[in-house]
Amino acid sequence: MSYQLSEKTLGDYLEHWAKVTPDKEYIVYSDRDLRFTWSQFNSRVDDMARGLVAIGVTKGTHVGLWAQNVPDWLTFLYACAKIGAVCITVNTNYKQNELEYLCKDSDMHTLCLTDGTWESNYVDMAYAMLPELRECERGHLKSKKFPKLKNVVYIGQEKYRGMYNTAEILLLGENTDDDEFMRLRKSVTCHDVVNMQYTSGTTGFPKGVMLTHYGIANDGFLTGEHMHFTQDDKLCVCVPLFHCFGVVLATMNCLTHGCTEVLVERFDPLVTLASVHKERCTALYGVPTMFIAELNHPMFDMFDLTCLRTGIMAGSLCPIELMRKVEDKMHLRVTSVYGLTESSPGMSQTRIDDPDEVRYTTVGRDYEFVDVKVLDPETNLEVPVGTQGEMCCKGFNVMKGYYKNPQATAETIDSNGYLHSGDLGVKDENGNYRITGRIKDMIIRGGENIYPREIEEFLYHLEGVRDVQVAGVPSKKYGEEVGAFIILDDGAQLTVDDVREYCRGRIARYKIPKYVFFVKEYPLTGSGKIQKFKLRELSLKLCAEQGIEVI
């Protein structure tokens, strides 16, 4: 099929559907029966945009959005998009130091937040960061530590000293002259930065990734095309919106195809299953751990999921057996997207019509208009088919750069315009890619290069293993040893010797895990990705607790 890249902005798309299908549902929260049609939602976005203009937000202004998938999350995103402001999506798991770093580094002007999570009170953290808030009127913040931060907006109806709330911003919008709003609206182009996401920061300080309307809208559109999306689809979104998986692969897919987005505020397997059942969703997204939680929920069999036809499993290693089980029990054909925040995020994807072998064992082929190459990390030259190298890409999807960090940008995007992912992969003779690991995740044991993914895929076939992650454990003798961190199926019983015996004679001796840890969960980023470097730290703690000598 032949495609064209669109130059519509996010606001253009929203206004298109509000005009063409005004009464069709766009945003749905099934658990509270909250629904917005395209027309209703577009009007609310316009009021919010005018309200933001009234408190000093203009083109290029940086607006932070720190919230889980609450009903007005997307309202703020599109309000920023319509007036040319940059929406900075803040990781919902951030703690005080991380929040303050981001606000300072991003030159944030306005911070929009909710109450927070069960373990982090965002309002208290905002007051700790900005003690002046308790003494100032709304819109008159003068912070010594954060001189560029002028407003804090509470997303909700409650009132807090020094903060606006959603109702007040909307009321300001309803009573603000249209002239400035329309001037800003007309000035926005598809090549403007619309979203800035901070990398997870698994190494070093997080960096602000600048993404444009052009990059994320087209990436979302092509993602949907690969799954045959139409206006008739309903996508259940239980992944976090602050991450590219949620805001691009999900939201931009729905925006560009005019379909319905069924949102789950906080991932809960029961709410997700009930939402799919009640709304007759046709598509479902999730990281592997989400699908595992849904499949293993005790009430799983109560829900009719025959309405599902497709979805995406991505964000971390997607076990083959899990994909098969999801397709068998949840009735959808799974696709996988590979990429990173810096590539908006998709650079390759399996297609819904691909054979099972391709969908289960690869991350598909290049997105249209994206040139993916596997390059030698040392020479920067393309390697032959079947040879491992670094996954790199060039095209419309590549970020505009890291905010205020030209050095890091130059280190990531080479002189030929190729974005370097830091991931290792192999291209096969049919043009499909297999991800073999991270350059930095690679375990080097006594000079032998060991790729964790290979061992993980092998151990997934051991009966009783629900999930497994492999990471390097420090070793005085070899530099690193192989450590396997295993989550068992409910009721399953395995010993360290069982795992090693399963490996003996089936994989090379140096690949057999020297350390085996049975754990309940993995350290995750806010987007659901497993933090391998923290597994390394965890291994030392567990060895100490269990009296295991690290040699």
C-alpha cells in the first residue's frame, strides 16, 4: 500500500474529526462511564488552550504534565498543541530530586499535576519544591530556585493555595478573547516541537527529547496502518500516556484514524479486562507484564474478549510463548513495535498480516519513509545480513534533538543523520529485524560476549517460569557472571539446581547462570521497562542476604 506523510498538526487532526464525525465517541473511561465526542472534546481543548494563554502560556512555552491517565491529560496535551506550547510529559514515578531536575533542566513555565500516586503526593512535592506557593496568589509565583516557573495548575476540582485548578483554567478560557488564541493557532506548523519527553535516565541524567507534530503524528498513523486501523476501531489504552507507547503508538494512532480511545487511568488487569468487555474494544496494548497480569487474573474467564482483533506488545522482551497464549486466549493478532523515544518511537514493526513466525520472533521491518540500518558500532559501516550490529535509523521520526544538549545530540545522531539506538540487532534475508540485546546490557564474562536475550528466551521454555530477566553480576574472577532473575508461575516450585540442570548440555557452559534468584517483581521505569542496571545492584543485595559469596 502506498502512503504519504501528512503535514497536519495535532490541532488540525482534532478539528478535522470534530467536523467530520462530531457525535462519534473519542475519549471513553468505561469504569466511570465518562465519554467525550470529538466535538465535545475539541471544544474543551479550545477552552483549555485559551485559559492557558490567559495565564501567560504562548508559543514555545514549556508546560509540564505530571499525571497518570486522568480524563484531562489529553485535554492539556492538545491545548498545548493548538497554541504551539511544548507539553513536557513527566514520569509519574518521579521523586523529589527527579522532579526538581526536570523542572530546572526543561525551563518549565507551568506545571500541571494531580494528587499523585499511593507512594508519592505530587501536591506536597510541589510545595516542597516551591515553598513560595503557600504565600502567593495564583499566577504570581516568584521562585528563587526556579525563576522561570510561573504557574502550578492542579488537575481536578480541589483548590490549593497558590495553584489554579482545572475549572478555573477552563473558566478563564471561556471568558478570554479569541484573538490571541487564533493568532497562536495559525502560527503552529507540523515541524514545531509539541512534546518533550525525558529519557528514563537508566544511565546518567535524563535528557529532554524534542518531538514534533510531524514525527509523532506520522509515526502513530503508520503504526495504525500496520494493524489495519479504521474509524470503527476502539483501542483500550492501559499503558501510561507520559511515555511514547501511550501518547504516540496509542493516542496518535487514534487521532489520525478517527477511532475511539478507551482509557484506563492506572493499570489494573481487572479494569482493563472489564473495559475491553464492556466497550467491545477491538485492540489492546501492553508491555509483557501487563498481558501476564491479565491472563493470570482469577476473573479472566468471566470476560468476553472475542471483540479483540489486534494490539501491540512492546516495551521489553516479548516472550514467544506469551505471545502465543495472548493470541489463543485473548483472540487478537499481536504486533510488535521496536524503537525508542528518540525515534518517536517506532522505527520497525511487524504487520498484522505477517506470518506467526515473523510476528513471534522479530520486530518486523522498517516503517515507511524510515531507513533502518544495522551498523558496526566500531566502524559505523552497515554490516551484512545476518550479522549483529547496532540498530540505527534515519527519517521523519528522528527527534529534533536533546533540549539544550547539542553534545549529546551529536553523540546520538551521527554526521549522516542516523540515530543510534544503543541496541544490538540482526537483519534477516526478508528485511525483518531481531533485537539481540543492549550494547550496555551485554555481559562480558572472561572475554566471552553473552547476550541476555538469548538466555532469557531459552529459560522461558522451562516449565514454571512466568518471567525471566538476565543481567550481569559482578565477578572478581571473570569481570561478570550470568545472573537469572526468575518470577515463577503461581504454585510453581523450582530450585537453583533445577534451573542449572535444565541448561546443562543445552546451552554453552559459560552461558549457564551462575546465580539464580527467585523474585516477585522487577525494578521498572515508569513506562514499564525493566531496569537491567538495577538488577545488577539487586544481585549483590540478594547475595549478601542469602550468604552467597560473590567471586
